[in-house]
Amino acid sequence: MKNKNDVSACIHCHVCQNECEFLKKYGIDIGDTKKLKELSYHCFLCGKCTEVCPAGIDGREYILGLRRENVQASDGTFREKGYGMLLKEKKDYIYKNYRHATGKCVLFPGCNFPSFYPKTTKKLVKVLADHGIGVAYDCCGKPIAELGLEADEKRIIQRINDEFEKRGIEEVVMLCPNCYAFLKPHLKVKVTDIYEKLAELGIGKRSLEPGKVFLPCPDREKQVILSSVECFVDGALEPVKGVQCCGLGGCAPAKEPELAKNMASALAEEGKVYSYCASCSGNLTRGGCQDVRHLLTEILGTGEKPDVKKSMINRAKTKFA
């Protein structure tokens, strides 16, 4: 079987370089292993190189492997500069709160939706509570995993599984596409996306106007969550093209702030753009996109805009919700 992480298969056709702002900046292809090893934390891990590679190389997984090797070479110690706050918050998520994780099914909002959409979060929690669904505030561990901290990644996933097991939880409803894609293969419980659950409960109608939608990186290939979203739209959603990433991918902004800023501002001249990822919504708004509408705020009728000024305060409040 072909190893998708074998970059020796690279034919240096420059297709990945032409499609990726990071690779383009440094004039390298996914097969330029020596340079990539030095720049592994500059990559946004968006998977664009994987998507376009004619040799079938999974560039995202290869670069993630380089990050893991970097940590292993330091005896498991993370030595890269610029990630202190992220590690302090997320290595053992300081805002986790399982007080209301009751019943057989719970909502898992993730980090960024409660940060950017606190009012909608409260409304959703209340609506689902009426159906016997609790809520668990925690970080899925993806940011830590993307730094290459494999041992901590496994520990976080085990901790989350243990939390669910001791509470007798059988189903987790994921609000964030990153949490969904990252945790679903590793959790011992049933994992459902929020739009599938809302449709099951009869909450929301097929009333949203068709329009453009910015696809989050983890859902671009299979579009699993997008297919769940579409039952609420009276028409079709047209994926935005020509924008690589919202600018937050792979923890890369710490190394590539200008690239991240340019990615986030790429939609500044667009009109209404739907999103179903709070991280994308928040960062696109910071980049100047004036009308980013998270589909969940539209379905629940809150009309809430991303609170980019108080996002950290909003996230901290979930510890005491």
C-alpha cells in the first residue's frame, strides 16, 4: 500500500506551491524536506497541498509528523517560542466545566463558539436542556495535537473519554467542525454534529436563504457537516473559492502573522458569507469581512455577530456557567 506520507514521491511540479501561500512564500514544494523541517510550525495544516498533490502525498500529515519529531528530539519537551499562552490554557484546559454534563446526551460546544457567540451558546444550551441534553465545556485537544505534542494529545483524549464514561454519557453533540473531525475517531461514544441533532429534534426550519459558505478546513474534503447544514437552507450553498484558510490553521499565526492576516482579509470585499465554524467566523471578521453569519445564529434566530473584542473573557466565563 502506498504511504501517503512518503514525500520522496514528490515530482516537484510546484502545484502545491502555487496553491499554498506558505509554500509560495518560501518557494518550496512538499518534497523539500530539509527546508520543511525547519519551517514545520509555519504551515497552516489546512490540507490544501494534500488536496492538489498529483502524487497523492498527504502533506498535512507529513508536516504534522515533522512537528512530532521535533518534540521527540527534545525528549518530549516543547521548545518553540510563541506558544506560551496556548499551552498554559489548553494543555490541561483551564476552563473545562462538566457540572451540567448530565443525561445520556450532552452538547460539546468546544472553545471558540462560546468565545465568539456567548448569547447563542446560552440559548442553545437552554433549548437542548428542554430535551434532556446537558453540556460539557472543554477543549478537544486539537491545538495541542497540532503542536506535535502526541503524548499530551493522547492524555487529553483519554481524559475526555473518562469524563463521559463516569457520567454514563452515550452521545456527544459537536458544535465545532474541528472538534467533530478531531475527536470522532477517538471517542467511545456516539458523535453527532449539531445540525443533525437539531433536525432530529425538529428545531429550526428550511428557511435560510441560499448564499456563499466558507468551508472550514476539516470539512472541505468530505463535507459531512455541510450536508447536515443544507437541510436548513432553502436552496444551495456555494462554497467560497480561492481562499486557502481563515488564517488560524495549524497554530501558524504565531510564526506567520502577515500570511494569517492576509488570509483573513481575503473576503473583506465579499458581502454575506455563511460559516459553520466559529474560529473561521471570528478571524474572518477580524480580517475585515463585514457580514460573516454563523449558520447556527441564523437557525436559532439570535442574529449574533462574532464578539471579537471579548472572546477571551467569554471563554473564561464558561468555567462558571
